[in-house]
Amino acid sequence: MQRIGVFVCWCGSNIAATVDVEKVAQTLAQEPGVVYSTHYQYMCSQAGQEMIQNAIREHRLTGVVICSCSPRMHEATFRKTVEKAGLNPYLLEIANIREHCSWIHKDKLTATEKAVILGRAAIAKVQLNAPLTAGQSPVTKRALVIGGGIAGIQTALDIAEAGFPVDIVEKKPTIGGKMAQIDKTFPTLDCAACILTPKMVDASQNENIDIISYAQVEKVQGFVGSFSVTIRKKARYVDETKCTGCGLCTEKCPQKKVPNEFNLGLDNRRAIYIPFAQAVPKVAAIDPNYCTMLKSGKCGVCAKVCTAGAIDYKQQDQLITREYGAIVVATGFEPIRLDKFDEFAYSQSPDVVTSLEFERLMNAAGPTGGTLLRPSDGSHPHTLVFVQCVGSRCDGGEKGKSYCSKICCMYTAKHAMLIREKYPDTEVYVFYIDVRTPGKNFDEFYRRAVEEYGVHYIKGMVGKVTPQDGKLKVQASDLLGGRQLRIDADMVILAAAIEPDKTARPLATMLTASMDTNDFFTEAHPKLRPVESPTAGIFLSGACQGPKDIPETVAQASAAAAKVIGLLVKDSLTCSPCTAKPDELMCNGCSSCEKVCPYGAITYIDKPFRGPNRTTLIRRVAQVNPAVCQGCGACTVACPSGAMDLQGFSNQQIMAEVDAICR
Amino acid sequence: MPVNETFKPTIVAFCCNWCSYAGADLSGTNRLQYPANVKIIRIPCSCRLNPMFILRAFQRGADGVILCGCHPGDCHYTTGNYYARRRMTLLFSLLDYMGIERGRTRVEWVSAAEGAKFAATMNDFTETIIKLGPNRRLEDLRCKTE
Amino acid sequence: MKTWKLSELDSLFAAIAAAQKLYIPADAAGQPAFTLWTPGLSMTKALNTGRSAKDLFFPQVENLVNFKVSGRRIQVEPGREEVEDFVIFGVRACDCRSFDILDSVFLSDPVDTFYADRRSHATVMTLACSEPEETCFCTSLGIDPQAPAGDVSCWAMEDTLYLEANTEKGQALLSSLPQLGQGEKPQTDASVFHRLPLKDLDFSVFGEKPLMDWFNSPVWDSLSQSCLGCGSCTFVCPTCQCYDVEDFDGGATIRRFRCWDSCMYSDFTMMAHGTNRPTQKERFRQRFMHKLVYHPNNHAGQIGCVGCGRCLQKCPISMNIVKVAKALKEGKA
Amino acid sequence: MQDRVMEKAAALLESGVCTRVLGWKTGEFFYDVTPAVFTSAEEVRTQMVYNPFCGPNLSKYLIAESRKEGKIAVFLKPCDTFSFVQLQKEHRIARDKVYAVGVQCDGMIDMDSLKALGLRGVTAAREVGDNLIVSTLYGEKTVPRREALSLRCRVCKSKRLNDCDEIIGEQGGDLPSDRFAQVEALEAMTPEERFAFWRSELSKCIRCNACRNVCPACSCEKCVFDNPGSGVRNKAAADSFEENLFHIIRAFHVAGRCTDCGECSRVCPQGIPLHLLNRKLIKDMNQLYGPYQAGADFDSKPPMLAFTPEDPEASIITNGRDGQ
Amino acid sequence: MSDWTQRIQDISGVNPRKCMKCGKCTAACPAYDRMEYHPHQFVDMVQSGRVEELMASRGIYTCLSCFACVERCPRNVEPAHIIEAVRLAVIRQQGGNHMKPDQIPGLLEEDLPQQAITSALRKYSKGG
């Protein structure tokens, strides 16, 4: 038989003014199972808590009901209170007679009656409460960072600095990401490579960091604290341990006509290549789509010139499986494809380029050695037109992305300024819808472009670009000036919208991390938990969560690292015991529960059961991982046999509350 | 139908812990009134609501049952209310098909910030139930107090 | 013999119902069932009801006792319904025989007072058969469908209903109906009963061998293999009499009631340690052993079946007592 | 067809493709066939039957049978194969232990339909062309075959044989079916009429559980209505509420899993049109969440275990679809 | 919202509030030089209730209905549909039809696409 104690709080006059607390205590004392019932001015006060603790000891209470304010206010407080008196903290229920009763009703009789019913429901529930113990699950003290751009590098460095081993998985042969392709950074105009490459070197030299380049995540199992991840390391046909990065092979390779992806196809590389001079790891890779040796078995020049003997045409993909406590997603972004924007003649003229291509054209290590030349004829351009919001801020669907890509205003100002600084003989036009410059020193930067560098900012859009007689005829509208402009430009630079990397969607599925309709990863809370995914143990770094510039990306990267460190310093995780629990004897193994679980907390095992007449039956039954389950209860309703129940909110408990309320 | 002045309906409101229960708390904090007939049961998420609980409430004497949860897209557990929405839509449709009055059940999304909406919803729902009169079609005579 | 015009059955029913409740077999939502007569209700055209006539003596759910709860006080109150005199009209010979079988169980010591109460208040008016279904086999069990027992036996022939009282109760009922006429019942034609496909079933064999021989017969495995474990056969059977006693907590009142149970159910006679009939084979065997062997063993050879054919019609997988009896006799399924 | 099915069954046993065959067995009459497992060609030849009365859906038996030693061959009609696939989707059948033979189906005949035509004391029936010649205790009668079809077969949704290892006869396809006509007729009634309809139907329920026990979707190890721990267990409907409760919850539990095989209504000893509850949910799901047929394939996600952010709100029901 | 704004919205099915005033429509407009108001201004004027000014303008008839603006608009605002609606509003207000079905035979020429006549009839006669 239960021995329940009821404690009715006055909350000063907050409750007592409209609820006859004495009568509530007296009436509830008559309920079956109640052995002690009292009321007090402030149950949450030191004295009130002591009162509860004494009653638990004196009356050997097996359950406690506190009629007070919302459980959202003091459930945690009172759980600690009863725990200190030796009662399991989950043998406590709170009847909310303040927010749900005394504060909304004026009539004392009505409010008192309702308070009694709410108390009764809590008593009915606590009768069925079971002592629950929070489980512990171990934490593997290693983190995985997926993506080796500036976000991934920064996160990895911060985690490594804190003393935890961390692996970076990068799909390209080198880390560095988009930032490695950028020339200068706003608003300081310092060289991107100068600030990025030291970090890349740091990462490669840090004992705690293992860079797994030219690799992709293939499978993710497990849950927060103990993920098991399988990584496919693609064959690069070069032994990483032997290659010295001398680059001789890349000079001798006879296959010279391979579009160079690092320069966005603006020039060519060889079939064996090192993406760029400061690549990390600085190891060559053979492109199997172009290598004559791999395709036809004839050639082998690179193997002949390699003094280190690093070339290995027989190399195979390698599968690496490692355990991690936390996973950081840093998959970054890509500019969108522009085939839908015929009006800008992107596919008709090589002189119409994207901003990222323009970065390469301005870069000293780029295809033109840093001299700005028209891609079509290598001449010096005099008139340049920038078009903003290409594919951003559209109506969604066919038209383009509905969001603002955030970084274009600033990098365009940067480009315009750099051109004007280097080539004062140029005219630079920027067509904009709005100029958005929220950020430290951002607006000042933009104003400098206008005021000091004489860039022509024109409110309005370009309607059409027509290549004609070696020029680009730009038809545009100056909305503020109220005139139609026709500019004979030498180059047009398009600020293409950015979108999440294509590999993010399948990765999100593997991680059971949610995404929004644009394929950006969803954060656990848009304001309060911006660097965590709703899936425990998965963290977000950089542009995979939304468009970001470099400072923001680095800030988020470090924030994600801090969250990861906070997780990895723990030896084990305490999980809420209010989790789903299957009754194996009832479970059919039908997988309904698994399909609705947002956390992938449910798995199945084949388990032997004793059948009738000494037989053994092997049955498929559900298993809930309490470390992953967050206790939403979706599975309990999906389960047709009622095998799945939720601890702390069981079917029986909720029905007991219903019964008590409707009685 | 004439409105029964003396009819005091029993109304059960299932509220998800994260949005609607907090919304109900806020409506209390702001001293917004709604009828005492409404009794709230806290569940972790709207997807925890088993159709069985709704039928149970009617069996035990409820005249109306309402489910409140986070707005679609705002579920604390990301997807719970989407499942709840399908389940309730189908359950309500089946009840309607069996001739149970449509107004006796309802789903309303109430965020933690919508204290006023919570109170307004409860006022409106209570009014609807009073208009409908006592639940006779899904009652269990054994649970009626003589 | 007393008579009544068949075309004016309605007024006969009205005359009976004037004094006491009357139940007749009528169609309710397409299903023939014994139904409380109210003006306008007419007899079903079907040979027999879906559920048997036992419902009127042994209803599916019956309240036994109530416990009133208030706070911590519990008050025990009788839950028995007051039974008034009533008449059942149109009971077929098979169902009428089932009352004997139920009596032998419920009226033997200790007497089931709930059942006894209803029995004593009832007057049974049977109705002779003339158009049997192919599933009928009451004749194999020594029942004459053309001469049904009961307090009053009735025959519907051509345009006349002939009535004959067999008991004092029957006599009293008929004499309370002065409007009845007088006439001679013509000869009945038994030819169709001789053409019944199941007329030659032999149930006498079950008394000839030791009980355990039947129990250990190899046929049970294959007979029971497709049984769904539902309770259709037991619930439509006029002689099944198992029940369970349960409590329902309605808040203010807890009701203790009994309801039909089925030995085909996996939780039948479930106990703390589990069940003693762990598979459907044991449950299936129990039902038919009870009808064919245990009951006759305990009740002077009376077979626990009346040949109404309901289980032949209703079993979802067409497994029934005829197939079982034949298979047992032949020793193979 | 009878001969081809029996030949195939015997051949499968003789060649050792399977050790057991699940089919139908002869009875006292021509129509009372019982599902049965045969272990030898001899048994098959003497006892097995395949005729237009072989209505019972054999799929559910495979849950237990596919757990046993050795491979079992099974004969499945098109509608049975939907259950077969659905049960596999729910991991209830070990496919590698089953050899599935699909049998072309021209619609099954059922005694209820013959009785509805006023036939009594039916002792035999044979198919002649499009007609059925029925012998009764009271003489012979000829009825059109289509009028003798079981109700479910008259609105057959598909003749497609899903996931069979072999097919006897011809593979069929989905059919245009007006199976929702009855549901629509009910929807067109007033709530009061609908309430009266379902009360009169469900009050006939004797809770024999035949509908549940025959239902391939009701494959729970233990039903909530049998489980004392569930809080809703009951053995008989002691109040009209419990009649409703059982059937509402059952319809809900099989929603998205019910293939509309019609077994529930076929077996109900009280003639309750239980399929109308399941069909209502099927119709709703098709309308609200896009067409879905349980058991039609292995990949699609059942509507109750899926969602889209754009799903309609429950208010479309509670406010009335017609704005009432 | 002014009545006119609502009416134009109803006729055109276009919501001018979706416009983010980028001017791409105007930039793409081949009839720019002959127009008193330009596509982005049409949208703005409808939104701010200056429909009558627009109706009085000759510029609305210089729109070629080439749909370049509709094609280019990133927000699916569809200025050409708005202009069309304003023209219709003018016709409806005048009450008369600028073209009647019995005029059609006289207009039929071999070089003139029939579609143009149909389109003109639809445009210049009062709808039902």
C-alpha cells in the first residue's frame, strides 16, 4: 500500500487568496493512499522543504504530492528536496494550483474545487509512479569533425587545444575549403591565405588532430558519447607516407588537359596533382578519370619520376571505423549553379564570372598570377559590372533561393575596392537591391568603397547582359535616378547565392540530424542552442547551418568546439530516466516505433523467449537506448500492441489522471 | 438547441510540456481567465497523446477533450506534433464518421508565448461544449454517479 | 389443440405481451436475434437466431455486486437485476434441448441463483421446424425438430399456428389467452429431415472408449492447427456456459460482473503462474472434449451439443464439432 | 484451377522445394474449407482443395509457420499477397522460409451471398459458365456467378499478385474499384443517422474477437484488449462504450497497415460491416496524405508513420469539411 | 488598402507586396523609353493606391506584354499582369467595349495571327 504525503502551498497569498488551502489539504487527506496532508505558506522555502523532508521520514512516505506553482517552476527543486530525504526523486508529482487555478479563477469555491481535483489527479498519478534512476552512458573522448574548411579546422584546433583527440574528415585531397580559394578578406583586406594556411599547418602538426583527407563518412551508428563512424578513404594512388610533396610528378605528367577545380576550371592541371601550393597534406593525388595509366594501363611517367616511390596504381579505397563521443558537422557551402539565369549570359561569355571565380582571377596564385585579365582575350578590363542577389532573395522554387546569402554585399564591396585600388583606370558599377552591412566595421568598409574608391553603386538591377562585339552590353535600371542604363562592360561579376554542400543531405540522414527545406542543418534552438543539432551529440559549425562570413564562421566553430569539449570532459552522461521502455513480451518487432523516433534511439534484436511446452522462440524485439531517447513518446502511440511505454508518463499514469479529473 | 444554463461540462486539456503547458502557465501569470471546467494534463509532447486517452476521458465523464501542442515546425522533439496532427485528424474523422459530435474534440497549437491564445481557446472550447450539451454518445453509464 | 391464425400473429404477441415481457426471434440490423417484442416487431424469416436462446437465461454480461466508494469508505450493495416473468416465443427444438444441458450445470448444487431466477420466471414457447438448413443435425442427437419440448410447443402449418401446453406453466399461459381457437394439427412431413446430409452422425462412440483414449488421439494436432483462437463458436453455442468474473472501477462505483468467457481464448483460466493450456491445441481439445466426452461422463451420457449447426455456419475457418467428431471416430483428421 | 493448384502443391513437396504446404482442406460440404498444412503429396491429393470458396486469407498463418523448421509453400490469392507483403514490411514473416505461389483469382463465392439470394439448405454448387448451379434440400437453382460473389470481391481493388515466387494463371493488375461508395453513403448521412447506424451495428458485437484474430494486421503478440496492464482490457462489452472503444481502437491500430482484405467482415458471426471502419480511414489517408495502399510494395512509408509539414490540420474535421 | 489596390489585386491575382523593389523588371523592359511609368513603378503605384494616376497614363498602353518582367522577377510579382489588370480596370470603368465581336471579320487579315485578335478582343472588351 502506498503512503502518500500531500503538501499544499499557499504561495503567500498567490494561492491562498483564491484557494481554501486548508480545505484542499483536508479533502485530499481522505483520498486512498494518503497518510499525511498539510499546508504551508511557502513550500519552496527552506522551512517548507524541511517540512516535506521531515514528513517523508516520520510518515515513511512512498510518494509526495505538492500542490503549488507550475512544475516548470519548482519540479527540479522539490525533486532534490525529496531525494535528500531518501525518497526517489521521481516519486514526486506536482499539482499546478497556481498558474492553472488560483491565478485564473476569482471565485474561491470554484478555485478550491478545482484545486482538489488537480490534487486528486496528482495523487492518482503518484500512486503509479515508479522509482526511476537516471542512467549513465560512457563518453568516448574523441571527436569527429566532418569538413576541413575554416569552420572544421577552427573547431578541430580548439578541441585539440583542450587536449582531446579529434579527426577531420575532408572529401577533397586537401583541407582549406572555400577560404583557401579566396584572395583577400573583408573588412580588413588582409590576405586569406596568410591567415588560413598557418591554421592548416597547425592542424596538421597538432598531435591531437588526425586529418583524413580525400575521404567521406559512409556510416554512422551509435549515439551521443559513443558514435561509431565508418569513413571511406578514397584511393589517391599515392602513398601518403612516402610522398614528399616535391611536385615533380605534377610537372612531368603528360595529361595536361584536366580542368583545375581549385581555380574553378579557369585553367588546367595534370592528372596527378597537388591542389595548391600550401595544401595540407601536401601529397599528390591521381585523378582516375584522367590518368592514362589507370584508364588504359599505359604511361606510368609519374611512377618513373617519383624518387620516393610513392606512386601506387593498385591502391584501393580504405574503410576506417572509429569511435567518437561527439560529431561536428562543418560541411560548408557551394555557390549555386547559374544555368537558370540566362539573362546574365553566364554560359554564353567567359567574361561573365561568379564572384568566387573572380577571387581566383584576382589571386596572385590564380590562373592569371594576380593580374586581372579578361578570361576571353586576356585583355585588361576597363568597365566592370557587379550584379548582386543572383539567385538569392527569390520567391523560392524555380526562381532561386528564398534567403539572403549574407556575404555577397561585403565581398562585392571588397572586389570593387580591390579593382579600383589596383587599376584606377577602371569604372566599377555595383547594381544592388539593398546593401546589407551589419557587422563590425562593415558599413564603414562599404562607405569607403563608395566615397574613397569611387565605386558606382546603383540601386537597381541588371535586366540583361548581351555579349556583342567583344563587349558585354549591360541593360540595367537606375531606380533612384529614374533612368535606364546601357553599359558596355568588359566583365560582369555575379554574386551567386550560396547553398549547402550537396553531401550534407545524405550525411544528415546518417546522423539523424534534421535539416530545413533549404538543406541547412537545423539548430536545437534558433536562439539558445545555435551550435547544436536537435540530435544529441551532433554539433554544427559554419555555413552548413546557414550563410555566414568568416568571422561568424570562426565564432561558431569555436562555440561548437566549446560544446564538444563540455561533452568530452565528462566521463559519462546522465540521461533523463523519463524514456521509452518496451515490454519485450508484448513487442512484435514491427518497427513502427523505430520509424517515428526522431533520434534513432530504437533498434531491434533477435531474442530467445520461452515458448509454450518448453520450446524456445526467437523473436525480434525493440530496444530503446536510454542515452539517446529524449522521452517524447511518439513511439508509444505508434506501437499497436502497447508494448512501448514512457517512464514517468506511462499509459496507466495518464489514464489515472484522466480518471481522477473526470470522476 | 437551447443552451443548458446549469450544465457544467468536464473538459480535459492535454498540453505538451514545452509549449502549451508553458502557454497555460503564462495565461495564469497574466491572470487571464478561463473556465474552471478545464483541467490540464501535462504530457511531454503532443505525440504522446494516445487516442485511447481521449476515449478514456469521454468514458469517465468528459464532455470535451482538447489537445494543445507546439506549432507545427516548433516541436521540442522536432517532429512530434506532425505525428500528433495526423493521428488526431484521423481519430476525429473516425469519431465524426461514427456520429460523435465534431466539436467535442479539438487540436490547437499554442506556443509558450501565447498565454492569451490559450485562455481564448479554452473559453471558446468551453462555450462550444456547453452548446453541444453533455456527452451522450461516448459515455459509459457505469461511470456516472447516481 | 389450440390454434391461432398465422396472419394475425401480431395480435397473439400483443395478447401475451399485455401480461409479461415477450421475446421473439426478429431481425436486428440484419441479424436474427431474440428481441423484446414491441408493437410492429415481426418474426425473422431465418430458421434460427445468430446467437442462441441461452442469452435470455445466461446473458453475456451480468452484474453481480456493486461497491460504492467515497473517500476511503466502501459500501457493498447487491447488483442483481430484478427479474420479472417473461415469455420466449419461437425457440427451436435444438435450443430448447440446450436448456436441459445448461440446467444440468447451473441448477445442480451449488445452484446458480442468477440463472435459476431467470429460468423460473420464464415460459418457453417452442416452434417446430419444417425447413431445416443443411447444417442441422439435431436428429443425430435424438432431438425431434418437429416435436419440440418447452412449456408450450407450437407448429406453424399452412395458415395456422397450433399450440400445445406441455407443463403447468404452459397451461397457465394458454389459459390466459381465451382468444385461442381449437383445431386438429395435420400430419407433419418428415421427408426433408431424412435427406439431411448430417443425419447419420454417431455420437454414441464417445461413451465406448476410455476418456484418455480420446484425449490422446493423434488428430488434435491437425484439427487445431488453423484454429484462430477466437470465441465465435463458444459465443454462438447454446450450450457453452463458461464465464469470468471481473471488476470494473467506474470511479464512484466498482461493479463486479460476470461475462462469458471462451475456453478458446489464450487467457482462459489464466492464473498467476500462467495458463495450463499453453497452446491452441490444448484449448481446442478442451472445448470438444468437454462437449463430447467430459459432459456426457458427468451427466449420464448427455452430449453437450444440440446439433443447431451454428458453429458450422459461424466458424471463420470452418472447423466445427461435426468435423471433430468424425475425425475422432476415424482416428485421423 | 483446382487441378493445377494441387499438382503444384504435390510437385513442390515431391521435389523438396518445401517440406510443408499451406492450403485449404475439404470439409463436410463443398464450401466449408479449412486452412491446413499438408506434409505429403499423398495428403495433398486426397485432402487439398482449391475452389471458389477458399476465401480465408492464409498470410497470417505464415507468422507462426515461417518460424518453424524448413520451408513452407503457400497459396495466395491477389488480396492475400498484399497482407503477405505488409507482414513482411513489419518483419513478421521470414521470407526465406516461404515459397509463395500466387493464384489468379476470379472472385470468391461466399455462403452469405448465397443466403442473401434466399437460398436455404445448400448442399452443393458447381460453376457452369457465368452461372452457379446450386443444389439445395429444396431443389436446384441457378444464380448468376457475380451475384454469388462475396461482398468484398465485388469491389476488388487489385488482381495483382505481389512478391510471389511463382504464379498459377495470369498476373493481374489494379482495378478501378468503387469500394468507397458505402463509406461515402455514410458520410452523406447526418451525424445522428451515422450514430444510429453504428449503434445498431456495433450493438450486435459479441466480442468473440474473430475480426481481430483473423486480421493479418492484428498480429500483436498480445492485444491491448487482452492485456491487463494496458488499462483497457475487457473481455465482453459490458457497456455500449466498450463496443465503440474496441472497434475504434482496433481500426486505429491497423490504420495504414490494413490492406482492406475484408476478412474482418467475412468472419463476423454477427454480420457487422467492420470493413467500413477501416475503409473510412483508408479513404481519409488517401485523400489527406496521398494515395497509399498497404502491402502494395516494400518501400513506401505508412501514412501513420510519416508526415509532411504541409499536412492539413485536424480542424478540417472539427470545423467540418463542408463548413458546417 | 484602397479599393483600387484590392480590385487590381483581384483581377491580376498578383500581390504587389511581394515586390522587394529590385527593379529587375524595369531593367529588363524593352519599352522603357516610351513609358511614362516603368514596371517597378506600376507595382509600387498599385501598392500605394495610386491606381487612378496609372489608369490615366498613356504608358500603360505602351507595355508590349512581352512578359520579360514576369520572366525576370525574382519574387513572382508579375508586373505585366498588373498592367493588364489596370488596362482592364480602365475598360470596365468606361463601361464600353473598345472592340466588339462583330468587328472581327473586318479585322481578319492573312498576316495577322488570329491569336492576336482573340487576345485583343479579350483585352479590349468588357469581361463577363
